Amino acid sequence: MSSINLDLLRQGNRRALAKAITLVESKLDKHREQAQDILEQVLPDTGKSIRIGISGIPGVGKSTFIEAFGLELIKRGKKVAVLAVDPSSPVRGGSILGDKTRMEELSREDNAFIRPSPSEGTLGGVAQKTRETMLLCESAGYDVILVETVGVGQSEYEVAAMVDFFLVLMIPNAGDELQGIKRGIMELADALVINKADGESINLARRTKQHYQNAFHLSKHGSFWNPRVETCSALEKERIGDIWEMICEYQQLAIDNQAFYEKRSRQNSEWMNKLIHELLELRLNQSPEVQARLPGLQSSVINNTCTPFSAAKQIVDLL
């Protein structure tokens, strides 16, 4: 892979950005080292964006919302990058692979960048690639990073651990949906946005909003921010600007309360710990001595002639 011009990357050149992301996504050790070298060099240019996670069940209108939201931000002078996380699906590859066709209007904008993430379970998995892609987008001058979760479940936790603001999209459903939304997701969300609040669904959306507001009152969230419930229509492009203003309000409050950068520092620290575990596991899997000893120790554990702790310690001691 030819070398990447960092000056072009910092100027927001799309080709340089795309090449840098491809390097980050490569499974080759040589490319991984080159990618880390680039990330080290651009690190001072990162961290100036707001990172927003967007989740929601299939059929909620995520693509329509992201497109309407992205266009609204560009209208306000922002540069927007859209990334995706789908750690749950090595086969399906996630719906974002079709996003450039689903977000036609947004993908034609000079100030928008849409990028799928691969779902292979390589070191750090898709979450690592997305985190590193996010840093590259920031160094290229994108000031709003939208991270879409494609799957439901684990991907929400992955995304919440790398963004500043986590938004969950819902459909008008008079609160029946409360049974379907996991409590954990309610605890992760900084805002619930009820999409499709148009036409005959307007009253239903208002009732749904009330249900979720009541549910949020029962669960205590962060100290400085009470999660909001908003309604919008991505299709009609109504109240999209209000959602951006709510996010700006959150960001300002978080900065005022010393919570914004503290959260990012905590996320980086947790991510480092996770990578230490994964690198150790990789080292164990690549060690011939470990691979030679493992079957015998597994057999001893199964036959109850050795404790799991003792077996695990012998394996780790080989490093």
C-alpha cells in the first residue's frame, strides 16, 4: 500500500482519508504498524469533534434520520462523517454497506463522508476499527461524527463506550414498546427520539413520548443531565434542528460540569485495558509452547486432576 500524505489528510482530502482508513482496517501486521504510526502522528489533530451514537430497531427509519440530520448539520456549516458498527454479524456485514444508496442526498455532499466498518472479529474487532476511523475523520476536519449501530444488543454497548452522546431512535407505539426496549439501553441513552411523528401518528407519538418520560423519571441517570425524549419526522425533515440544539446543550453542560473530557479519558482508559486483554490472548494463541501444553491441561481440568486456576496459571506462566 502506497504511503499516505498526512498533509492531504489534514486538509480533508477524501482519497487520503479513505486510504488511511483502509490501512487501519487491514489485517496485515505490516499495515497495522503503519496505521498505528499514522494515528500517533495525527493524534494532536483529533478530539475536536462531537461524537454521536445513533441506535434503533430495524424499521425505525435510521438511514432517513441520519440523512436528514446530516443535511441539517451541513446546512449549519458542519462537516459530517457517518460510520457504522455491527460486531454481531460477520456474515451479514450490516446494512450500512448499502448506505451510500440509501443516503443518496447526503453522500453527494462535499462536507459528508460515509464509511462502512468491516465486521470481522480481528484484534479489537469492529469497535477498534471504528474508534481509529473516528480519529482519522477528526484529523481530516470532520466536526460531527455519527456512529450508527447496525445490530441490536452488544453493538449498542460498543458504541455507547466510544461516543459523547448516545441517541436511541424509537417509533410511535403508545408505550407498548417499553416492554421491548431493554432496561440497559434505557440506562445508556442520553435521549430517546421518536421518529415518524407525522401524519396520523402525531398523537400516538405524543403519547409514546409521555410513556418514555415517565420511564426515565424512574431511572436515575447522570448527575448533570436528565435524558430527554423528543419527537421528529425525518421524512418531513421536521424538528431535526431541535435535536441538534439539544445535543449542543448537552455538550455545553457536560463541559461546564467537567464531565465531557473526563468521560473521554475514562473511555480511553477502559479501551486500553480491553486491548491489553486482547493482545495477551493473541500472544497466547500464537505461542507454540502454549498450543503444545493446552490440550493436556484441558484434559486434566476435565478429568478433575487439576484445578482450572492452576491450569490457567501454568499457561500464563509460559509467557
